[in-house]
Amino acid sequence: MSKIDSRIPEGPLALKWTHYKEHQKLVNPANKRKIDIIVVGTGLAGGSAAASLGELGFNVKVFCIQDSPRRAHSIAAQGGINAAKNYPNDGDTIYRLFYDTVKGGDYRGRESNTYRLAENSNSIIDQCVAQGVPFAREYSGYLATRSFGGAQVSRTFYARGQTGQQLLLGAYGALSKEIKRGSVKLFTRREMLDLVVMKDGRARGIIVRNLFTGEIERHSAHAVLLATGGYGNLFFLSTNAMTSNGSAAWRAYKRGAYFANPCYVQIHPTCIPVHGDYQSKLTLMSESLRNDGRIWVPKKIEDAEKVRKGELKAKDIAEENRDYYLERRYPAFGNLVPRDVASRAAKERCDAGFGVGPTGLAVFLDFKEAIGRLGKSVIEARYGNLFQMYEKIVDDDPYQTPMMIYPAIHYTMGGLWVDYELQSTIPGLFVGGEANFSDHGANRLGASALMQGLSDGYFILPYTMQNYLADQISVGHISTDTSEFDEAEKAVNERIEKLLSIKGTETVDSIHKRLGRIMWDHVGMARNKEGLEEGIKLIRVLREEFWKNVRVPGSNKGVNIELEKALRVADFLELGELMARDALHRNESAGGHFREEYQTPEGEALRDDKDFMYVAAWEYAGDDKEPVLNKEPLVYENIEVKTRNYKTS
Amino acid sequence: MDLKLKVWRQASPADQGKFVDYQVHDISPDTSFLEMFDILNDELVEKGEDPVAFDHDCREGICGMCSMFINGHPHGPEKATTTCQLHMRKFKDGDTIVVEPWRAKPFPVIKDLIVDRSAFDLIIQEGGYVSATTGGVPDANAIPINKENADLAMDAAACIGCGACVAACKNASAMLFVSAKVSQFALLPQGKVEAKERVKKMVAKMDELGFGNCTNTYACEAECPKEISITNIARMNRQFIGAKLS
């Protein structure tokens, strides 16, 4: 029997989660004290889960890679968090949020999970307000909202352009409270390098490296939760933080957890364009800017050429000579189409020769009309910090001249496969937040990542992990002195020694940059069969070169940042191949996965629901063997599956 | 641009440490300060030398991880800017740039430019939160909050916990950091219930960890990359006195 059992509860969609909670198993308060839980990652999902599990009385050990749990990359989320509160009275409901999310995901997400996400959305806002998260408010004193892509209602709650920061500090506060209380023990500057799975198949621990001392540590627990984020940094240049990586998930995959839909990568349409070889990361300009900014390129190709050469400025181009291509192509949603649609449209215009900026790989995001209509002070109040950040990086004033933006790697919808309980195919290994695959299908809508992280952490995992742990109360303390721990630690040490012993000539970053280039060119915004096959070959060649010729100076003692990076890039070199392989097998276009062979005459993504309406869950079979494809069929009982239409309402 | 760097190198917490001179060449003015360090480190690795260890993560000015003391200023010369958002166009060709770690007793140096800021976590753990547990809270719109206070709370909550205020202060005082968190909750009805205990415990912890007192030099406000206002310290002092008297 395949291990793919999504364990979706019986009953009507709107009652499944209630039904689950009514019938799940619980652990009584005295027994919770006998149970240890490991949480890896302190972003929105990990931080909120660790705090909530601690409040319930479990012994929680939480691990983060930075010097403080407050610095996880959730902190960088700008625009907002969705909830179906319907405070503006504009027709929102839980069903509508669910529907928009499934449609935005191009009908490739699991219906029951997405519904539960929408159902939890309102409780998240309540929880965060109770914690003192300073959401934006109207003069009435009530909460303000704004609109995001893929929605026709105003359901996005926000704290200026720092919503992720404020929500994360809320979760960090809750976590700090539990650390003080003694229910949660904090381990900072630790990076997970392997998962420990016992002979009975259960996940029982992790191997981490102390990034200060270099020591390899063993930690055991009755269950492990990974909330380690996405793998966007595979591309080298992305909007992710520098230490964001895919290693925890990849190590779990190599220990038997299935990896689902790795090819679904989100390319965010509004980022500051690439400007040089030395560049280390890309910076996002929040999607919220599309509420008031209008995206355009010159209508005449000769104007575009002059703009690129610096002979013509945006303001010199008359209104009738501007092509507001999103408003032209998608009249119903205009500038607020979903991210995948907006990114592809920008690429289409630039590829056709209408791009601006020195490289021709940029489009204008223009606030002139909004400033004229609302005044500069209103725009400043809404987006001031984003405008400031843009000016610092680009050295240009967006109040005066339009911003220039281009798509960049931002988020990974793919991740470890989980069932309805967010449990992977390894019993006792749970996965939350961006690290799992479950709620966004092939494309995530804006302001839904924060929603998912907190829904998983505050309101799902404390229930589902308890259901798993209910029969673990008599197991007793899990020893780290076992052959499984020995084996895992030995494998980690061997990997480190091997990396340190190569002493080649290429730096880790130079190989990582080359990997990123291969991924962007062959497994990026537009993919095709030949390109993907070529990409796989190139990744393999590069992987071989890495293991022969990488230079990692220093030793395993103390701080060794090159070693940290090398361990991550080694895993990216494997994960990249799986991503390309997944993209190659999926002979359709869906959401963030666009195959050039599968498009409509108008250039829109063309799905193949007959053959590809499933989750592709890849199973590791050995380093020298091809991974096995397992399929979880997607069944839509509550939504009519259609071609996504953002042209008419 | 060609630049001369004087960088603090310290192999371990126990090592005495010293400045080491480096040269970097052909740096684009559009390079960020940390990217300039990436270039330096790439060269050091190629030469088989130990790269300079420094903290950084998001590189968009929000995580609070980066922490370089540049030419006598935490996060360098540009106002309201973290090190990661500082660009080389703010320097001139041929400049000498001195780069040190945060210097404060409660922030011990771990290696080169990396310091240990866990002391900030310990202060927050004393009460830098509202003790609402998950679930069982009222509807978000049940508590209207006037916009002025909500905005002031957000101003205070914008602190990124980088520690520049401590590094800037001759007393290594953490008053701006602590007062930002105390103020956020003092301004919101949700924070009122635990207000007195919060301010007493957080201040006591700050003192216990060895942070100095505030002598009103305003250096913290001037150097804060998020422009956290010194009025938060005044608000915390009022809270503290009120809590002690009651």
C-alpha cells in the first residue's frame, strides 16, 4: 500500500475540522509533562507552535539558526495577513477566502486543508490583537484592511509595511513567556543537519550543529516538528534571508519523508531588479503597492529603447504612449492579478523588447496618479517605509519617478508532503508553514503565507500533534544513546570532514551562483522539456565539481561560516535536480509552474486536469537511484474546477 | 572605488583581538556594505585565509541581525539605516573605513564582528509580551483603540532589537530597547493589565545583566536605524515610578 493517505476527515467540508477536533485523542495534563517535542524553526509557524504546545504543558525544545527567535525570516513579510472577517461589509465569507485561495493556486491544492486555513483566519486576527500586535486602525479605532492580488474584497490586515515583523514579535512574545515559565527550552545558533528515525519508523530526534562551537549535538523527543521555511535560496538570488535553506527538509526527505510538488516556486512580480554580479539578494517591494501603483511599459518599442539608454525619462512618455498591460489584459482584476500572472506578463513584455532600466529587465510601477488623487501624505502613510527602502537601494525617489521592478524568486509552494494532520510520511514528523506543501496549490496568494504559518502553529499542530502523542505517554524518555543516533551523527561528521578535506579552488558562493544561474535559466519563470533536460545535466556536472573542487577553509571548531554555507549548497545541488525533474514530469502549466509547450493562444497557463490533477509526492530511493513518484489525487467536491479567469468578474 | 579597511579580528571570545588592514578594489558604488564584505571574504577564501565573521540575515533592514560599528557609528554614517541597507555610494574612493563589533559588556564578542545578544532575549522573557495564551480571546474589533495611540504603539514596536542603542551609548544602556517594548504595551489597552509588573521586571533584568544607566546623551535615538524615539524612555520612566509607588 502506498504511504499516501491524506487522512481527510469525513463529512461536509465546513464541518471536517470541527468533526476532527470533536473526535481526536487528547493527552491529559499530567501526561503532557512526560512528552518531549522538538520544534525546528522559530518563524511564524515554529514560534507559534512552540509557544502553544508549551502552554498546553508539553516539554518543548525549540531550535533556531539565528541568535534570537525574533529574527526568523517571517519577520521580513511586508504587506499583510488575510482573514475573512468581512469587517468592511464587502461580501467576504470563509467560503470566499477558501475559493479565492484554491483558484489562486490554480486548482492544485488540497481542498480540505485550504478550507481549514480560511476557517482559522479569523481566530488568528483575534489572537494577534489580544497579544498587542499594533495593526493599522481607522480613525474609528477599528481595524483597517486593504486589498491584495487575486481578491475582489478588502481582507488584508496589516501593520504598515512590517506586518510579518509585528506578527512574529507577537509569536516571539508568546514563546518568550513560555521560555520564562520553563515549558520551552530555547537553543539558538543551531542548524539541523539530520533527522533521526528509529527502527520502528518513528521520528525521534535531530542532529544539530552548534554554530558557535562547531559541536555536533543529539536531541531526542517523542515527536519532531519542522518549520524550517522554503528553499527559494536554491536560486542564489531570491528575496529570502541569507541563511534560509532547504537542508532540514531535504534531510527529512532522505530519511523517508516524501517531497511534494518541488517545482511550484513563486516568482514575485514586484522586486527591485538585478543590477550587478556582486549582488547577494533581491529585495521585495510589497504586493500592497499594487493597490495604488499602476504597472506599465512604453507602448512604442523605440521609446523603450530610449529609456534603456537613458535618453528618455518615464515622465516624458505621454499617457497615450504607455501600455498598462495588466489593466489591458485583465480588466476585471487589473493590477491586482495573482503573482504568477503578473510575473509572466512582465516577462512577456520585457522579452518582447518593451522592458526598461539599463538591462531591459524591468517595468514601471507608477504612483503618480495615486499621489495626484490622494496626496503625497496618504501614500507616505501607506507605503513610507517601502519607498524609503527603495530609495536606499536604488538611489532614486519613487515619489518623483516611477519605481522599476522585475519578478524574483520569493516563496516555495512545494515542500514536504503532509496529510491533513500536517504529518509527513514519517510517523512523528510534522511539518508546518512554508516547509510543507499543503495549502497553496501551485501559486500562493499574497498575504496568505502569514495566515498559513500562524494557522498551522496556533490552531492546527497543537491539536494534531496531540492526537499522535496520545498513545506515546507510556514510552518514557527517548534516549540519544542508540544506534540510530550513532549512525546519524556519524553521517553528519563524515559529510563535514569530506567538505573540509576537498580543499579545492572554487568558493562555495561561486558554485552557488552558478547553480542559481542554471535554475533561473532552465527551471525558472518559463520552462520547457529541452531546457529542463539540459538543466538536469548541468546540475549534475556542477554537483560533481562541487564535491571535487569546493574550497572550505578552517575547521569544524568554532564559527565557520563557509562550512555552514557549503553544507546548505550541497543539499541545494540535490534538491535542484528534484525540482527540475518534477517540472519535467508535469506536462502542463499550473500556477507558478509554466511550461512553454502548454499555453493558450493568448499565452495563459494551460492546465491538464485529466492527467495532472494530483500532488506529486517524490520518494527517495537512494543517491544512485531515480526517486519514486507517488500521486495523491486531488478531488474537488465543493468548487467547480475552471480555467482561472481574471479578465471578467 | 578602492577602499582601505581596518577590521577587528578576534578568533574567539577569549582571544584579545586586533585590527587588521585590508584593501578592496573596484567596488561599485551600488554595492551594499555587506556585499563589499562578501567580496573581501571571497578574496580571503581564495587566498586560503579565514574570512571575516559577521552577523547578517535578511539584508533588507528588518531582522536586526547585522551589527557593524563603522567609523565610530553603529550601522555606519547614514541616518536611519542598518548596515545591510548602507551602500558604498555613501563613501568616497580612497576612504579608510574602520569596522568593529558592538562594544558592550553584556554583548560579548564571539568571533570578529559577531557578538552575543542573548541578553535582549532574557529581558523580553521577563515580560515583554501580553500573557494571552492561544485561544479564548475576544473578537479583534471588540477593543477599539484610538488611531493616535495605535500609531504610537507601532512606532515603538518597529524596534528590530539590533542593539545599536547599546553600542552607541557610553554607558551601554539598553533603555531605548526596553522602553520601546514597555511603551508599545503601555499605549495599548491589552497591555494595561500587566503594565506594572512588566516595567519593574524588565528594568530589574536589564540592570542585573550589566547594562548601564541612561544619562540623557540621546546617542541611542540619533543612531537607531529605526528612529525609535527617546520619548519612549520618558514614558517608561513614568511607568516605572508609577509602578514603584503603587
